[in-house]
Amino acid sequence: MPPIIEGPPEDGEAPRPLGKRLFWFALLWIGSLAAVAAVAYTLRAFIL
């Protein structure tokens, strides 16, 4: 299993493709947005 946090590529090792890196960035962004929305709506339900 590859490490989760990667440093700079080693000598002779190619960096990961840009599309794959952007996919993970977008996935984390959408996941965090959904988590914040879920917490906000949950708190709103308890307050009202």
C-alpha cells in the first residue's frame, strides 16, 4: 500500500498524474463540504 502522505518524488520516479491528484483534491473538497453541511443542518435541527 503506498504511503498516504507523499514527499517529493525520488530520483528516477515520475510524479503521479495531474488528473489523479486533482481527483483526490476534488473528492476531499466535496467530502469536507458535505460534512460541514451535515453538521450545520444537524445543529439547526437541534436549535429550531
